[in-house]
Amino acid sequence: MIQRTELTYSQKTQTCSGKMTVETRPEGFSDPPLKKELPLLEDPSEAKTRKCCTPNIKMFLVALSFIYFCKTLSGSYMKSSITQIERRFEIPSSVIGVIDGSFEMGNLLVLPLVSYFGAKFHRPKIIGAGCMLMSIGTLLTALPHFLMGRYNYETTISASTNSSTVSVPCSQDPGQLTELEAQQQSSRIVACEHDGGSLMWVAVLLGNMLRGVGEATIPPLGISFIDDFASPENSAFYIGCLHTIAVIGPLFGFTLGAFCARLYVDIGFVDLGSITISMKDSRWVGAWWLGFIIAGGTSLVSAFPFFFLPKTLPKEGGPEKDSTATAEQNLLQGNQQTNATDEQPKIIDVAKGFFPALKRLLTNKIYVFYLIANIIMFNAFIILITYTPKYFEQQFGESTSKANFLIGVTSMPAISLGIFFSGIIMKKFKLDLLGAAKVALGTAILGCLCTLPLFALTCDNAEIAGLTVSYGGTGISDLESSVSVACNSGCGCPVNQWEPVCGENGMTYVSPCLAGCNISRGSGKNMTFHDCRCIEAFPKSGSGNFSAVLGQCPREEKCSRMFIYYLAFQSLSFFMFSLGSTPLYIINLRCVEPDLKSLSVGIFTMALRVLGGIPAPIYFGALIDSTCMKWGTKKCGGRGACRVYDNVSFRLLFLGLILGLRLMGYVFFGFVIVQVKKKFTRDHRKASAEVEVFLKQDMKNNVLPEQKPAGLSEKEVETSA
């Protein structure tokens, strides 16, 4: 007999902490009510807003992309300002190489510690603090401009606003010559006494070093953070996008360098009409300090978002949270996550595992060969990006402003597109470690082949009387014995003077005095020189007008065409090299164990800085100093910056050394592919053995007791199976 009982329900609703409680009580029972918690209905717009504001890996990627833009903006602007700093402080290329390498020195100071210990703590906040240091260092680099006096370039021509002024560069009167030399010597002494910038380049070095200290936190912690919380299929794509956006920084950096190079260094404080040099003059110095202020301010802004990001993020592509989860469960999970975040590991415990982890990393043959190959190729890369503006100036006769601008608008987009497509290649073809290594090597070889035509794109040395050619147009061997000839022997001109003038015959002379000019008219850039005896003695044309104007003569017409072809082949080679950038970087993450990823990136970056970034600009700067044909003179005496290089020697050193280093790096990268193949073979054999054992065990377990034929032992059953 089934008794049917009708129940009535009394509902009591109360709201507490976002919950709705429903009490169900059968009529006639005194038992305590049964409570059920139902989720409070949420406004869809509020849920959407909360989801959008929840930190995720894409938000971190956007913030990191902006910081990558800022760091590459600062770095590329430093590269574009190398020649400006060299001329402003009157230092040789070897010293400017030390300044450029100080960035890597700053990286070296903290990179190993940041790479290992930083991964154990709050990575976004460490990145933000490093970005603030990078900003301070960039601003410090510009400080010497405000502490030094006005820039007084090497000249013997006095500025005058009277266009009818007539001076005598070369005089037969010894007394007048002695008085002129005395005035010049007196002015040099006064300028030297008031010049406090002889060692101000040290402040530029320290600022660049501090920028390197701050930048050391960004690549290892940022890349490892993305790889930890991004899905495996998106990790390579995100890294490719990151590097693509980072290449936009150099585009703006070189463009900013071109703009600042057009402005005179003391703009706003001097009368530009009194300046006698043009932008193509080797003594011209632009407003190099202005770009560092802009780059430093941008870096400071990019630091703030990282102080508001959490220590960990939800894994991309993981299971979504149930929308009907109770508020109590969410609150409990939030408390647990907060407690886990607040628990920081002890430094002593972390330090104990450093050397064992380092030993495991350096005994990985794939990683070691990969490291050696990249160090060698990074030497070539540093030489290329550091001295390309100087190469354009000396080889093709272009101004610093034009060289920087064309590097930015031609090379940087090619690199950006190459990096972007490299990320797409990794994602579309789902390349494994071996596939990534093959793509990286193949694109590198193609890029190297595109650089071979650059050896043929050359310009001859400018015809400078007594320097590259004799006054009669023939070759010379020594400056001291060749500039003083019969036509200027009575002038007593100093051979270390650099005040180039272009003669009517199309030849450049070191100074109006050495050209034997007797009369000068005008002022500033419009000054002209007449009655030049050396031009009269060795005319190249029958015009009979033996005059000269300030500045070097224009380069031959074919140099402009050669320059365009050079930019085209260089951009193509950059695109091919960049196609293998993401596969090359992924090798670093995939060839080591997961817990060593941050350390591998840190050691990799540190090794590139120490063995590539620091020595490369120094030793190559010393090499190109050996090709200098005319040195400038400091106000206080001594050798200053180089004014003219030997084009042929410079070209062979620049292109030949870069090509040789790349080929040597490819040899070691071939060893990487060999080791990767061996690893794949070992892993395949190991996996096959494990599958075979598993199948045997599975077949044995599938023979149930009731299925075993009577009279057979366990061993016989296994044999039959």
C-alpha cells in the first residue's frame, strides 16, 4: 500500500553576500529546514565587464609589447647617435665602441640573477622596476649636454655677419701669419679652460650601462611568463607578434635619430646663420640629447601597467569556470590564490638549486652548440647595426640624418614583416625542434647569399688633394709630406687643420690655406675663396676661375645609384634573416627542460652580451680606426674624431668580417641540427621500447582467470599471448 502525502512548501528568501537561500520544509514535520543555495542571477553586462577586466595573458602581451617597443626605441636611437656622440666628445671609434658596449655590461651585472631568481618571485613587478631603471639610465645619457659648454667645432674661420668682409687665408707676410697663429692659439687656450666636457662621455657610458641593467629583466622574465601561461599552439605566435611589434621601435628610433640629426646641437642658443658647416660635414653634430629625453619619458610610462598585474594568470585554453559557481566557492578560491601569491619562496632555498640547474643546462649539447653559434652570429649583428650609419656616411657621402632615416624606412619594415611571418610559419606548420632548426638555418643561408652583391656596390674615395690624391691628381702615401707643396709653401699652413673647401676644378682641399687661397668673401656657409694658387697650378678644367667654396665636393653621380641598390639588397637580406627569428628563438625554449626555460634564456642573453655585445663594437671600432686618413684635433690638443676614412679598407673590413662571422656561426648551427637528430632518434627508440613493454603488459593483463585454458601455467599463458 502506497500512502501519498501532499506537502506544502513555505519559502523564505533572504539575501546574504550575493546568495539566495530557499528553505524547504514539509508540512507537519519539525525537522530543521533543508537549505539549498542557488546562484544569484547576474546581469550579463556586469559579467561581460568583469571578464574583460580580468587580467589574462593577452593583457600581459599588450603591456610587454609596449615595453619592447620602448626598449628597442632607446637602443636604436643610441645606435643612430653613435657618430653624433663621437664628434661631440671628440673620441675615436674604439672609445665609442666601449660606450656602446656599456649597455651589455649593465646586462651582465644582473642578468643571471634576474633570470633564475626573478622567475621564483613576482615577475610582472620585477619587469616594471627594471623598466623604470631603463628610463632613468636613458635620461642620464642626455645629462652631459646640459653640463657642457657650447659646441665649438674645429675651424679657423671667424664668423661674421658682414658679407663684405675680406680676409686673407694665405699671406706671404710672416708677421701677419705669426699674429694669426697667436690669436688661434690664444682662443684654443681660452676654450680649453672653459671646456668641462673632456670626460663627460663617462656619464653617457654610465647612463647606457644603467639602461642595460633595467633592460635585463624584460626578455627572460617576459618570454618565460608568456610561455608558461599561453597555450602551446599560441606561444610561438605570441612571441612572433611580440618581436614584430618590437621592430617598430627601431623604425621610430632611427626616424627620431634622423630628425634630431638635422637640428644643430645647440639649437635655440646659437645663431644658426653663423654656422659655417653643413649636415654632410664630418664636424656636424645634431641635437643628439633630445631623442634620449623622448625615449626616456616613453620608457617611464610603459613601466606602470606591470605593477597592477598579478603574479600568475589563468592558463590559456584551460577549462572555463562554471558560470553557476557559488559566490562562496569563488571567494574561497580567491583567498587560496591570495595566500599562494603571498607565500614567497626563501632565497636560500632557491639559491641551493642554482648551480645544479646551471650544470644541467651546460651539459645539454644542443644548447651549448646553439649558444656558440648565436654568439658568433651576434658579433656580426652588433657590428652591422652599430656601424651601418657610419658606413653610409663614409662610403656613399650621405649625411647622418639621411642615413638614419633610410635605415628606418627600408630595413625596419623588412625585419618586422620577416619576424611576423616567422611566427605564422611556426604556428601553421607546427614545427617541432628539428623543423625549427632547419628553417632557421635555411633562412640564414638565403639571407647571407643576398649580402654578396653588397661587395660590388662601392664608391671610390673622394678626391682630396694631399690626402687621397696628390695635388696633380696622382696617388700619395703620406699626408705630412704631400699637403705642403710649392703652391702653398709660403702660407705656413698647419697640416692637422680640417676646414675642407671644394675647388672649382672639382677637387676637395683640406683647408683654404692649403688650397693657397688669398682672398675670402662673405660669411657663414656662403663664404667663398678666391685667387687660390693651388687650384691655378693644377687645374682640371679650363674655366680659369680659381675659386673654392666651403665644404667637400659632391661625390660622383654613381654613388647615389649604388646607395639605392645597397638599401634594396640589405632590406631583402634582413627579411630573409628575420624569417628564421622565431624558430631560432623557440629552439632556446624547446631544447631544455621546462624548469630551465627562464635560466636558459638568461644565460643565452648574458652570453650574447658578454661575448658579442661588449667586444664587437670595441674591436671593430679599433679596426676601422686603422683606416682613418685624417684625424680631427681637440681644442686642448690631441687626436679627436676621425674626419675621413679609406673607403676601400673600410668596406672590406665591414662586409668581410660580417660575412666571415656568419659563415662560422652556420657551421656550429649545423652541429645543432646533428644533435637534434640524435635526440629524436633516442627519443623514438625509447618511446618504441616503452610501447612494446606496455603492449606486452596489456596483453598479459587481458587474459582473465576464467579465460585461461585448464592445465596451463601463468608462464604458458604469457607465451601463448
